[in-house]
Amino acid sequence: MPHNRCCGWKIEIRDELDSPTELRDDLDGGKLAEAALALLSLTLHDGRVWKALDWNLMNLLFEKGWIFNPASKAKSVLLTEEGERCARAFLLKHFGLKARDSAT
């Protein structure tokens, strides 16, 4: 695999086909991609976005009781029991193929 060096860092250049993204078959990948891009755009500045969610959005999830306090040095956040339940339900509600197929 080819490499480039930039600012002293070794950057690995990957072909898209090296590790294809695999999503569950029951989810609409196109809708997920659009939603992810929309969420990333909340951190847009000078054409760049953070590879994480907006802090205000994270605080909203915390206020709703769906995640534990996101204000920490950890790179991950814990979902509450209600958050896990809601996450599964919302994923299928908004991105599930079966629900959409049965509605048509």
C-alpha cells in the first residue's frame, strides 16, 4: 500500500475497495450517509468538519437522559438504558428498509 509523508507523519493511502463499508442489510445506507453528513455539518468551519458530533447536540442527548455526561476526556460516551432502547428504535424508524417497504 502506498504511503505519503506530510509534516513528519506517515500517511497511508488506501484504495476505497481495500476495506468496503458494510452496513446491515435492513438499513438504508443512502439515508444514513445523508444524515451523517448533515450532523457533521453542525461543526463546519472553513470547509472542514470534526469527525465527531457537535457539543451542543451531545449536551441535548445528555439533557434528554439518553447518554451519560459527555464532558470528559474519554473519546466515547455511554448510552443510558433508555438511550440504548431509543437508539435501536430510531435507527429502524428512520433508516430501516422493512418499515419503508411495508408502508408502500
